[in-house]
Amino acid sequence: MFAPTEHTPVLKENVRVPANRFDPETYDQYLTSVYVLWNLLDRIILRHRPDRGMPQMPYGYMRLVQLHSYSRLVWKRDDVRTYCETGVNGGHGTAAMLLANPHLVTHSFDLGIQPYSRDVFDLLKLYFGERFNLYVGDSHRTLPQFAANESNHRQCDVILIDGDHGDGAYDDIRDFKPLAACHAHVLLDDTLPTAAGVNAGPRNAIRQAVAQGMIKVVRNHGYNVTTRDNPCLRDKFGGRPHCFNPWGWAIARYLDRSCKAESSEQAALRASLERRQPERRDRVV
């Protein structure tokens, strides 16, 4: 007979509706929660068959190195309340961040043009409720409109820029600046272009923003296709996987002289979060 141990997840039967009966208490429980919800998002996307316009690479692609690095910026932190992003796609990254912190609220900007977009948005709204705030449309319109309301300024504690991968990537960096809380972390995806120029937009946007003194890059990662942290993406037909070479991501901060200096404790915490972590040996097959 199986008996619970001190590591058994706790189901809280006495919480008031609609609070969750289960929220992860350990990081391993968190990862399990993420993977289960990712499976569900995969199934939602898979419902949209190829003849209905499913893209060649249909699954949300948040690499494990991103999952661990991004989530630790918000994991069980009471001082981090708002996550803002351009690019929801399959919802995998959005779900991972919201699962990492039960108090976190997201403002998500997405075109919403994929055949599975509405179903993904509906699931995220069902699961996370008022914590998931969605703005559908071109972020070059919706993001400035959101920023035009001064009550939204200084809200975003963590920002992900993973929408426009062309010249408009710079616009997203610029348009998020008034929304960024002081010393906010800015996550930038797909920062290394291929030889054919794919994803050149984010790399060029970062260079332009750095040259203008808008941001400072504090961590920069680049991977070849042969590395563990840059695995290939499975094909919708179950055929040969799609491999990306090269690929990169970065963490930056906005340079804002109006922000007060951090305390020594805050600076130490930030340094630990921005430091490269020892490689995790995740069970991946």
C-alpha cells in the first residue's frame, strides 16, 4: 500500500472556492505542474489539423534552459507581481511563469492569428482567471495604447520580448520602457540570427537599444545545434525534427536615471538571479 511521505504534494480541501486546492510548494512540484499543463496545451494545438492551417512547427518552444532561468526570476517572490510579454503563441511560456508564482499577474500581447490561438487563450483564462490579461492585435498598436495610460507605468517587474522578429523588435523594446518597474529584468528571445538572416530583427534591436543607452545586457547566451540546451523541435507530422542553429537569448535591464539605487540586499539578490547557474541535469529523452 502506498503511503504519503513528507514529500507528497498537499491537497488543500479547506480553501475557499475558487482558490486552487493544489499549488506547487517545491520546485520539483512546479516542474511537474508545468509539464502537465504543457501536455494539455500541446493537445489543444494538435486538435487543429494540418488541413486547417496548423503551422509546420506547432508546439510552443520554451527550452528548458529558459524555463529554469525565467522562472527563478519570479519563483515564490512576493516582490515580483507583474509579468509582461509580447508573444503568447501556444501559451507554454505564459503558463510556466504564472505557475511559478501564485500572486503573479500577466499582461500578454499577441497577434492571435494562429488557428489554435483562441483555444489557448481560453484555457489560460480558465486556469488563471484574472491573473491572465490578454491584448489581441498588433503589439505596435496595442502596446503603445496600454502605455498611454499612465496608471500602467512602472508595473512590469519582468518583461519578455518575443513577438515581432523583424525590424519591429526594437519598437517593442522601446514601447515597454515606460511600463518597466525600476530594475526590471528584460528577457529577449531569439537573439542570434541564422546564416539566412532569420531572427536578425531581435539581434539588431538589442544592438540599437544598447547603442542608444536604453538598455544594458547583463547576460547573453548563444548555442549551437549540438548543445543540450538547444534541442531540436518535433515536426507536426512526426517526421524529422527541426533543428535551429544558432540560437540565443539574453537578459537586460533598462537604464533609467530616475530610478533610485537598489539596497545592498536587493543588489545581492539581483546579482544571484542574473548569475549563470550550474547546469541542471533534467531528465530529457
